[in-house]
Amino acid sequence: MKHFFADANLGLIGLLFFFLFFCAVTLWTFRPGSKNTYKNHGNIPLQEHDE
């Protein structure tokens, strides 16, 4: 088990995985048509609610 965590290739695989995950989240956030969605979500605290 100790040899498994000492493998140098796993560090590279982890780095690539998190880099690709970061790129995917960035592309998802800035996809076309998402601006209005995030603008509406940002205005939720400013809206008055009838209760």
C-alpha cells in the first residue's frame, strides 16, 4: 500500500485530472447563454418576497 502512494505517475495524473476539471468548470461557467441565468441568480437577494 505504501508503494502505491509513492508512485510519481499518480501525481502527474492527479495534476492533469484537476487541470481538466478546472477547464471544464471554466468552460461551463462562461458558456454562451449563461449570462442571463447568472444575472438572475445574482439578483435573488435584492428581490422582495411577499410573506
